Amino acid sequence: MSPVALAETVHDTRPGPDPIKGSGPAPDTARRIGIIGAGASGLCAAKHLLEVGFDVTVFEIGTQVGGLWCYMNDSGRSSAYRTLHINTAKNVTNFRDFPFDEEVQRFPSHEDMHAYLKRYAEHFGVMERIRFNSEVAELVPLFDPGKEDPKWRIVTVAGDEHVFDTVCVCTGHLTKPVHVPEFQKGFAGAYMHSHDYKEPEPMVGKRVCVVGIGNSAVDVASDVCVNAERCVLVARSGVWIAPKMVFGVAFTDLTDWFMKRWVPTWLRKKLLVFLVWCVHGRPEQLGLPPVTERVHATSSGTVVNDIAYRRIEVKHGIARIDGRTIHFTDGTSDEFDVLVAATGYLIDLPFLSEDIVPRANNDIRLWKRVIPPEWPGLYFVGMLNVVSHSNLWAYERQVRWLREFILGNAVPPSVEEMNRDNDAKDRYIAREFKQTIRHTIEEEPIRYFPELDKALKAARRRARHRDRGGAAGAA
């Protein structure tokens, strides 16, 4: 990965003036909208749709709001561990109209995030719209696209049925772990995916091998290494490790000064690489593989020190596993008690047929990451992997964007044009990023947010043309 790729991982996305504004109240306040999921994206969708008068119902599988950020969530879908903190400072994390309380720490913990999202839901009247313990079993279209107005039926596991004009899927993409068969079946010790890791106590005095170099992998390794007999981190590819703090301030606070679209790319690159070099040096100096392809950057405030203090030993790959013995690609081997696979996740939509929304190889075909081209009245929020600041900012941009289509203030292009745009996006991802399932839904806000703005301007023009009696394109 070139330094340019790292430079794209932090950029100017501060709220400022909002380019996505509704142009009036809902034309039909009786329009019923179903939202699947009461995590951050679902709460955000409910808030923004309620404020224009829509009749909103949220379906939540468990008894808590917050999704991922509810530690030990009884939904079974949270991968949060006890020591989890968000990777972004709170000033670049909160929703634009609901800041964190002043006393919340600079990098909020999962407790802070859960409390924040709960207050958000209560403050904006979302909580009373949530049906808890309502797992969705089936989402079915009840119309012929292009010939009839959209109608969608949600069926819960309990057998309840509800019909909506519009449905927003807000279930996230970090709930179905990717297991490596040769690890899961071949290792004779204790095996787990990082999704199931919660606390370090069971690892005290154990020999632990963590596979992965993403945020979860380095967090787990740093969590267990102090009290483990041995901790090995297997980095199968190179990655930039961005610090959380520089010169006493949050890294993103500092880089915000120059990560702007009008600053030349070469200058952003040089400034950012200089800052990372000042704090962490180059990845190879940590014993990591060289960065040869563009990958999602990892953020950690501790793992570099743990490697430097030899609490964590870095290996570049696993050649084979014999019982408890793990053979590494450098020719060494040793016995381990625990193998943790921090090997990513697959998009999981068990209630929705792949005939409606294909998702082969974890690539979900959505125009602008939101709209399935062939199915009006269905929207997705949060089905992207944001390269940079807070996911919450991306959710908010997506929701305010899609709301314009529901209101009728914007009209999407034809199915053919949306599919061509999706093809172009796939080619860009294939050209720019390492070919892994993690990067199929990768988005850089420095590019993605302007894409949304440009697409919305064109969609509003189509709506005005339609209102004047012209052909508007696909509805």
C-alpha cells in the first residue's frame, strides 16, 4: 500500500453545513416504515424518519438498543469485549445534533457508547417505536417492481406479520464470523473467533495465538499479552498501524487540519506519513510484513508498545497445525493452548432472499451502498466499511440522503444506470484494495460523501423533471 492509501484514511468530514437537507415535511405522513435493527444505524434511521412525520416501527432481536455497542447484548450479535473503546475521538464520533456529555472520555468505551445511543433513542422519541424481542424471520416483497407501488411484509419469528411501504435494513455487517476450517477443526486446544472473546481472565497463564492484524486482533492480543505465558500475533499481510494520540491530542484532531479535499494528495501523504513515522516508524520495524497492497488501516494505542516490549511476538503466517502445535511460515513451531481467529465477518441477512439482494463473496449490490436497484422501497444503512472517522457519521449521511427519496424529493436513475454505477464501484475496489472479503464494502468518506451529494443533486433534478410532467426514470 502506498502512503497515499494511508492518507485517505483520515480526512475532513466534520459536520459543518449539511449538504443534504429535506425540502419539506413528508407528503404522506401515514406512510409506514419498518426498520430492522436498533443499533446505531437503526436508531439514526428512526430518528430522521420520525422527524418528518413518518409512521416508524423498529424491530430489535434482543432487549437492548445499541447493537454492537451493548456489551454482552442478549441479541447474541455483539462482538464487544470488556475493554473495548471506539477508535475515534468523541468529537468525530457523535451524531451531528447530539454531542456526547462533557464528562465522557476522549475515546469512548462500549459503556459510553451504549449509554450515548440509549440517550439518543430516548431524546428523539425512538424508544417507544421499538418492538424488542422481535427477531425478523422473513422480509418479502408484495408487489411487482415497476408496475405497483412498493409494499413489504415483515414476518417475525413469533409469527407476527406487518406490512410497510418502506423498509430500512440496519442490521450491520459484523455479526457472522468468518471461521478458517483448518484452524477450527485442526487445532486441539481451545479455539474461538474474536467475536466470542469477552475478557482476558480465561487466558491468564496460557499460550495464546491470535490470527489477524485488524483492530480486533491487535486489541485482543494487547488485552491478553500481559498475563499470558506467551502471545503470538499472526499478521498474514502488512498494515499501517495509526496511533490514537499524537503530541497530546487525538490523531484525527491533528490530521483534520490538512486532510481536506482541496489539499493536494501528495501533501496529505507526506504530512500523514511523517506523523505516523514520528510515532510508530514503519510497519517493518515492528516485524510486520511489508505493506504491498492497499488495506484498511488498523488503529491502536497499545500494540506497538506491546510488540516493542516483546509481550507480543509477530509471525507472518501459519503453515500447518498438528494438534496443539502450530507451525509458522518462518520454520518455527510451538504448542499453544488457545487459538483466536480474528478473521473478519460476512454480511448476514437470513431473513432476505439472495434473489432479491445478491451478496456473493460478501459483496452486496447496492447503489451508493444504500439502494438495491431492482427493488424500490427497500434501503440499507451501514452496509459499508468506513475508512477513517466514525461509522456514525456515515450512517447519518446515508439516512439523510435516502430520506429524500422516501419523501419523493429525489428520484433514482434507471436500474441499468444503477447497475453500471455498481460495476464501476466494484472495479474501483478491485483496483485499489487488496482482494479480501473485508474490502468489498470499503468506502472512503473523502470520496463517498461527495458521491452521495452528486447523486442526490441529479436525483432532485429528476424529481423536478417528473413534477413538470417529464419521464423521471426508475422510481
